[in-house]
Amino acid sequence: MPARQVPLIGIPTCLRTLNKRALHGVSERYPNAVIDAAGCLPILIPAVGSKVDLCVVLDRLDGLLLTGSPSNVHPSQYGAEPSHPEILHDPERDATTLPLIREAVRRDLPILAICRGIQELNVALGGTLHQRVHELPGRLNHRSRKDSPDGPYGPAHSVTLNPGGLLASLAGTTEVMVNPLH
């Protein structure tokens, strides 16, 4: 066995149906980022809900990456009314990620949450969601900006970081351009 092993990062998958077949998967950009940017090995965690106690997987992981997805956390997970019919849900992913997150937090395992992953982290820790936040007065529409010159993932607006805060010290500035889609 090598002296230093490559860190393992768990990535819960979505459950999707394609041509009448159920598939577990994530966008390739997430495993690629784990490999290319972090030098770690991504381990895909299937959305199997309560069929298996996946919390035992956390024994072998060095972190969790909670990815974005076209779906949202189902409102029943945070005590809300059924959602707008256009909103996609993935109940098997909810049933997989929410217990994983709670256990990862209990263990102090590092978690990076992106897009839907932030919804999951919020709900797993007792929070609620507004299902159509982009329709609230005074809120930016953080959905995909296909008309942007940099595409949907390019910088969209600036945010101000707290002077003296951790992010400001890491960025070397108190103002950065961000893409709120992710």
C-alpha cells in the first residue's frame, strides 16, 4: 500500500430516466473538477435512497461534493406545499443525500455544496426553501444566462467580501465577479 493515498471525494448522483431506462449520473464537469483542480479521485454515490445505509461509505471518504442538478429538493422534505408543476424533483437523490449530509456534518467531514447541493445542505440542517426565488421582488434571476457573452457559466455580477474575512484573504481582494448559477 502506498504511503500516501489519493483523497476520495464522494459525489451523490441524480436518478434520471433516459429512453425508459433509469440512470445514475452527474455532469462530467464535477468529477473532472475533483480530478483536475483538487487532485482527488471522485467516487460516485448512486441515488438509492434508503435501500442501503450509505453512511458507511463516509468511513472511506475524505469529503463530499454536492453537485448542481436540474432538479430541486422536494418540498415535503422541508414541510412545504407541493411545488409548481414545472419544477423537477429527484426523491431518490433527496433520500440519499440528506442522511449523508447529516452524518458528514456530524463527523466534521468537508463538504462543498453547489447549486442543488446548497439546497440539500440547507434542508438537511433544518432549513426551508422558496421554490421560485427568482420571482421575488428585488431578487436577481440566478437561473441560466444563455445570453451572456461567456455563456451560462461566465461571471455575471460582483459580490463584496468582508474585509479581513477568510474569503477576502484567499481572494486577495474584497470584490470578486461570480456566477450565481453555481
